[in-house]
Amino acid sequence: MIRLHLDKSKNEALSILCLGAHSDDIEIGCGGTILRLIEQYPACKFHWVVFSAIGVRKTEAQRGAESFAGSRLERLLLKDFRDGFMPYVGSDVKAVFEELKQTVSPDLILTHNRRDGHQDHRLLSEMTWNTFRNHFILEYEIPKYDGDLGQPSVFMPLEPEVCQTKVRHLLDAFESQRNKSWFEESTFQSLMRLRGMECNSPSGFAEAFYCRKLVL
Ligand SMILES: [Zn+2]
């Protein structure tokens, strides 16, 4: 299968906006892709927004963003919306998006999946599309109790070393989540292995996304 590449040269600053409802969403959904993009586009810059980052989870969100984006982190915005309640304060969430629109026009946006089982995730996905009307948007996936995984359409093959780095950063940065039975290496590796199979990844591993609009 022919591979598509982002329309930027190695030395051009690819601008990427990462949007996550909770402090580990971006890293779980597309941490490997972020590491891979940095390899491929060393001049890239990340704008990173977490909508619910409170207390220890704020510290962890900062650690996560710095672990994955490192020196390419142009802007880190940590908001304090209550976990699970975002649809009920939608106008306040929308105001954050409107402010973002004034300050960044990214080449690529990584956000939640429109059909995600979590209400906060769905709201952010909907607002991403409502706010950024002429942008390239990829929706990442988060494995969860609700069993909402679907059939993604875009794949990022990942080397095993990148997958291992992703998992190591996740376990190191989000210590408060390690008491959850699913927050462990096998969950993250299993999903990347399945998505790797689906896209015939040479390494056997990949992350996957939903793409609703693409201009060639
Ligand atoms: Zn979440």
C-alpha cells in the first residue's frame, strides 16, 4: 500500500495540536505517534491541551507532556474541568476552543474519537471539528471498560522500541493510575499489536486513528 506523508520537509516546523480530556489520554491514544513524528520531523512543535488536570493529575499531565514532546513542547495548557462533567459545562469548554483558535492554526490535530464511550471524550471530539473547520484532524482511540473500540482508518506503524518507550513513559508519568487493573504494559502493547496486524506493519505494531476528511 502506498504511504502518505505530511506535506512538510524535515526542517519545516510541523505544528501539531494535541487535545486530551484527561491527563493521560493523549499519551495513551497517540504517544507512539508523537514519538514517531518527532523522529520524522525534528523541527515539529506541539501545542498540548489537557482539559481535566487537577491536583496530582496536573503534575502527571505536565510530566507526560514533557516526557513525550520534550523540547518540542511549544505550549502546555492545563485546565481544571471536573472529570466526567464536561458536557454539562459545554459553554466553558467551548470558550477554551475559541481561545485556541485565535492562537494556533495547526497542521495536524490529534483529538478524541467522535464515537468514544466517555462523554468528556465525545464532547472534545465534537468541539474539535466545530472549531477547526479547515484542518487535518486524526481521532485517536482509548481502550476502556465500555468496550468502544471500532474499525480505524489510518495507521501509524511503530518500531518495537518506540512502543516500549511509550509504555515506559506512561507507567513513569502516570503513577496515580497504576492501581487501575488495566493500566499496565500488556493493555497498551496488545492494542498496538492488533493495530499493527491490521495495517501489515513491518514491526507488527502500530497506533490507529479515525480520519473523517482528507484532502489529497
Ligand atoms: Zn480520558
